Amino acid sequence: MVPVREGKTRSLGRGFFFDFRKTVTGKFSIAMIIVIILVSVLVGLAFGSISATSSNNSLNSNGYYENGSLHIVVLATDQYGNAISSLPISVGYNGSYFNGTSDSHGYFNASIPVTLNQTLIQAHGFEYFQYNYSSSTANFGFAAYGTVSYYNSTNSKISFINADMINVWSVAQKSSNTNRSIAIFYVGPDGSKAPTMTLYANPVAKNVPINVPAPGTRISTKGLIDLGTYSNFSYIVIPANVGAHNGTGTFELYLVNSTGTIYQSTVLGLYTNVSTSQVTSVFIAVISELFAFLIPLLAIFSAYLYYAKDKTNGTMESILSRPVTRGRLITSRFLSNVVVSTIALAAGIAAIDILSSRYTGVFLPEYQVLDIIWAYFVIATAFIGLVYLITQLTKSTGLVLGISIVFYIVLVLFWSTLSSLLLPLALGLVPGTLPYSHAYIIINSFSPIGYANLVTTYLEGSISGIAFSTVGVSFVEILVVGIVWLVVPFGLAFTLARNRDWVASN
């Protein structure tokens, strides 16, 4: 008996490698694997923008007084610090409005005739103007006459750097979801560009009061993080990439001259910790949209092209004329389809995880990666098994393909809607209740796509606001449902194929 078993094992092994080579080198398999990997790469590269903690678009205003006019410079930028062009902007002063749009560099300029109030100058007072941005109006305290005015009471110019000429804020980075960049906007007397200044950062420790030295103060830069020396600019964005530092991600920032005198000082958050749960939620959302559509498509058409088509059009009969049983042939073809689908989905998930970590700084935990691969492995295997089963029940190539497409439409395109909305509501169940959660689990157990919903819901930890731990379903039970989907469809198809071998031999 042993030699017979070894012969059978070697025969199945040779058959598998033959079928695997045929399947993996087939045009459809190659095309689908390439599509899945390419789409996964694109999704991974775009992952940061999906899960980013982004800034909003912003307007920053500055200006100077000259020859009887207040020259206002408004800079429009997006969440990444890029200039926004063609944005309608209106500047109002004492009931008069000056309208226009930002230019290609994001700037809008308005020259407003004003009469200097010498009392305000001597008292270091403020003038105000308004700007409109996307139908929102905001007051802005223009401090061109501010704390150390560069015009004295006789309207004579004094040369100096006023902190109010420099705006500093943080912006998001397209290349990172954790690090933020520093934007600096400067408008000097007569619209001049910035003199030479060096930017330093000082990490803020936890539970330590923040007391930032005021502009005009001379500080020691020893021990500070040097972020570079800059000059002759009106606007600049500096990617800090300074990390968490003491776990706060918050930094004191100083723009100083060569003697260490502060031009401008501020406190900004330059690093955002991305939690694993945040990554998991976004990762699952992306995977659910991508793989729930592509993996069943690969599985169904791979099973149809490399088994069902040969089986229904009679091509397989020529193979069966050799000493190969239907049971052995269906097993080797099935395993080939499953392995190719698993390679595609594993490569896609790995690509998304590796590339997205560039933005988040966080890899998905290994157990979560394995759980997600398992969920979509079950989907692929179940759909392959269903096509094999349909093939045993009909002799029409078109009917096999038609039924398979119907399965795809119902079980892939509409199942999430059926399981999460229509059926529970039809049963009178309210989302966020235990009965709803139980119905959700039961309904999703009847579809391969629904099974993936169970696994990802388990990883996220809740069902419509109800903690998964309170539902009374363990991961072992979810695992059993997956095993049923792995075994039953193909098991039935294999049994029918073997029965035909038995009938033929008798």
C-alpha cells in the first residue's frame, strides 16, 4: 500500500505544479496580479492623505505703511502650505473695501489710504482691517505701528525688525502623517524680503510650563535644534522632521539674528503621534473597498478560466484519458487557483502596509496583518469553491459564468448593504443594540464577503457602537465560520467529482 500512496502523492504533486504554472502564467492571472499590486501601491502612497491629521486652508496677513498708504499683503495657502491662486479676497478698512483675487503665488495686495494717528503711534496702539475669505469675515489687528514702531511721531523711518512682520505657523506634510512643516511669512518695510535669520527649535517636555522669551530678547542657542539659516524670502516652508522629542511633539521656535536676538518666537506642535488603532481603522476602510472588489473578481474568473471552462467545453476529457482522476484533477486545479489568489492578496496587503508606514510611521501589527490576510484568503477560497461547485451542477459554460456573476453581484456588491442596513431594519432592529449586533454577525456568516466584515469588525473592536467583547462571540467562533467557508463549497464540488469517478469505474 505504501508505494501506491507515494505514487499518488507524487502524481498529485506533479499535477499541482503543472496546473499552478498554467494558472500563474495565464494572461488573466498575470493581469489581475499586476492590477492588484499596482492599485495597492497607489493606495499605499495615498494612505497618508486619507489618514492625515491635516491643517485647514489659511490666510495670513501682513503689511507696511508708506507714502500715506497702508500696503496690505494677504497670503492664501492650503493645508500643506502651498499657495492658493484665484481665491476671492476682500480687505475692508473704515467702511471701504478693496476686492480682488490671489495671484499664482497666493498673494493679494491692497493699498489703503490712511491718515496716521500720531497719538496711537506714540501709545503703541493698533489699527484694524477686515479680510473676507470664502464668505467668512475676520478682524485682524495690524501692528505696523506696534510695540517698537518703525515710524516715529514725525513719520521718520526707523530701521529694525518688528516681530509683527513675521507670521509663523505649522502645515501638514504630504510625505508624512506624523511630522509637520513650518511656514514663515515675512513682509518688511517697503515690502522688503527677510534679512538673514536662523530658525531654532526647543522640545517642550511633559508637565513643564511653557515660557517663551519675547521678541527682542537675546537667548543662548546652545543645545537647541538648528533648523537652518534663511534670508531674502517672503514666504518659505521648512520641513522640520524633528520627531516627538520627550513624547509631546510640541516645540518652542525661535527666529534669531546672528547675535541670538529673537525676531519672532512661538510654540507649535510639529509631531503628531499616530496610534495603531487609527492606522487599523483607515487600513481596514481602504482594504474593504479595494480587496472586497478585486479578490472575488480574481477568484471567480480564475476558477472559471482554469477549471470551469475546460470542464464544461469538454477539454478536460482529453486530460482524463490519461491516468488522472477527476478528484485529483479538481484538487490540483483548486489548489493552484487558491495559491495564485493568495499571492496576489498578500502582495497587495504588504505593499499597502509598507508604503503607508512612510506616512504614519506605524506598521500594522503582525497579528492584524495575518487576520486580514486570513479574511481575504477565506473570500478567495470560498468563491473558487463556489465556482467549482456550480461547474459540477451544470454542463453549460455560459450558465456557469452567469451564475458566478450573479453570486458576485449579490455577495460582493450588495451584501454590505443587506447585512448592515436592509435586513436588520426589516427585522425591526436598532443599530447600536445587542440584537442588531447578533443579527449582523449571523447575516454576515452567510457570505464570504460578510465573513471579511466579521474579521475587520472584530479588529476594530465594535459593531455599530457596541463593543465586540460584549456581543458574546469569540474570535475562535469567527475562525470556525471561516473554516466552514474554506471546506464546504470545495468539499461538495470534490465529492461530486469523485462520485463521477466511482460511477465511471463501475
